[in-house]
Amino acid sequence: MGGDDMPEGLMVEQVMGSAVYREALRHLSAGHERFVEEIIRLTEIPAPFFGEEERGRAYLEMLREASLEDCEMDAEGNVMGLRRGLGNGSLIVVAAHLDTVFPAGTDLRVRREGTRLYAPGVGDDTRSLAMNLAFLRAMDAAGVRTKHDILFVGNVGEEGLGDLRGVRFLFTKGRYAGRIAAFISVEGPMGMGTIVSGATGSLRYRVTFRGPGGHSFMDFGVVSPSFALAETMAGLSRIEVPAEPRTTFSASVIGGGTSVNSIPNEVWVEVDLRSDSAEELTRIDRAFKEVVQRSVEAENAARSTAKGAVTVELKKIGDRPAGAIDRSSELVANATAAAKALGFSPKVVASSTDASIPISLGIPGIAVSAGAGAGAHTLDEWVDVEPAQTLHDMQLAFATLLQTAGMEV
């Protein structure tokens, strides 16, 4: 995808030093206030996961206004448009996710203090949506020509129980499935110079324990789902995991029961299992399921089942793949070279991002940060839009995209 046989670092430097690239930067700089206005406009449109349609339709109209071809909202809710290359090239995707972690009804009004914008979801990942639009306009204004086609995507379902559904659909069922050669996700603040080339896998379950229930005093001695749940959590806490590859577990949300003086007839817990290794994730998944089964058996053996036994339902509510692309691959090399050229110290890591889907399919995929900010997933989230620093930081994604797409120099 790089274009010729020169070393990747030199090629990126050549792109960044070219007259057409400098002209594109001039247009990025000139369009700064429009970029900020679009961050604010999009941030204030609600987009909880599974509720992204209103923001998606607004973003689709922006893509159309930018004169992309074949603009559409697909069956999963992703919106996209195509910028054609010179022909006979591959298809490169640059994406940012539409959804946020915040539920409907959250106050999304943007507060501007100096060069900072404060609002839930402003950095993760709304700024990136506006940034990709700014890239597109600057490319057109500067007359940038690329060997490969570029598909600009605003995807659904990155956060929480969205479970990467948007990008999963794009790669497996959408109209471009089987045609995508490389994928770049522009993400919220991760630390500039951070390049995500590994997929941290996760399995998430809601584990529901049920039993006969009863009065806490009059029916004392009958089996209790709450004790089976407690034993499950204790057993989970004792599963041994390696430091490398990083592997974790969490009992995250708990519920159930009816009153303080009742033996519950139903309780539940949501569990998150993660690992950078597919093999380790499989191992702790198996170990956790064994813990659940032993806990139920132990409770049924310890107390009376005369009114019924404790049963368990294990429902999978999340499944994100683990894997990695070669750190010496062209896509990672492009991003690393761009980071170095900008004065960053590149850090190649694994995480759970939209890039996890192409990585799991053996397709080059990375995620890079859009710029400075903090407080992701909190009501105090913020990004810094100081013009000079923003222009500098946004070049990590921009130069990586142009080099990967085979920009003519």
C-alpha cells in the first residue's frame, strides 16, 4: 500500500515534507473554527450505544456535503462515504465511532473554557468524527490524490454492550466486506504517540442464579441463590492470571432480591473477562465456568433443596476478539514513522477498540489518538482545541492515513 520500495520511515517523511501536504495543513489550519463548531454540533446530539441513529443521520449529511460518493447508512447503522483513488488500488477505511457511553437524557451541552471543550463524549469519540471531516475537506482543497480508495466511516456500537457491532458488520456483512485492505480508527485521548495494534479480547456474562426463595427466618436453611453468587465471586477472585500477556477479570454489576427479610429467588452478577491473548482468554473463560458450576453444586449440597434447587443461567453479553498484527507491518510502520516525525515517542500497545475486528480477521488495523484531552466516560470529559497544538497532534492520524492510502507526492 505504500507505493514504492523506499523504507517506510523515509516515505512518511517524504509525504509530510511535500508541497501538497503542506497545502493540506494550511487548509486544516484555516478550517479550525469549522472543525470546532462541528465537534460541538455532533457532541450535543445524543448517541448512546444502540441509540446512535440521530447522530448518524447528521453525520451522513455532513459526509454528503463533503462530496463523497456512495454515501449511505447501512443496515447496522454505520454511515459512510467513498473518496475514490486513482484506480486499481485497494480500499482503506478511516473510522471514528458515533456512540458514547452516556444514556439518553444526559446533559450534552458543550461548555467552552479557553481552548477546552467540556461535555460528555466530546473526546471519545466525537472530536474524531469532526477531525475526519476536516481531513477530507483539506485533502480536496489541496488536491490530494491517492492510489487507494478511502472509505470514511462513522460507525455504531464501539462502546460497552455495543460489542463492536458496527465494525463487525462492516467487515463481515456490509457491502465492502472482503474488500478492505487496511483500517485506521481515530480514537479518543490515549496519549499521543500511542498506536493500538493489538486487540484485547473480552468475554462478558450475566450470570443469573435462581432458587425457591422464602422468608429469611421462617425458611432459614433452604438453598439461597445469593450464597451461590457469593461463592462464584469468591472463586473468580482466586483464579490465577499472568501479568503477561495481561489478563484480568471483574465482577462488575450485581443485582436481585426483593427485601432484606427475604431469601431471594433470583440474583445476578455481570462479569468481565479480558486478555491480550486468545489462549489465556479461553483458559480463564473455562476456569470461570467451572467456578460457577462448583458454586451451584456446593450450595445445593450445603442446604435444603426440598422446595427446589438453585439453578444458574450463564448468558453471554459481550464477545470481543483478541489478537495482534505484526508490529513490523506496513500500517504500524507508517504510524510509527509519523509519530517520530512529529516528536512523539511511539508506544505500540493492545487495547479493545474498533480495530480489534480487522485484527481478528487477519486484516491490518490500528487505532491512534486524535489529540489531547481527559476524563473519558465521565461527565467532566474535555478536549483541548488550541489551534497550533491541535494542528500538530492531528497529523498523527492524517499522515498515517495519507501514507497508507498511497498519496502522490
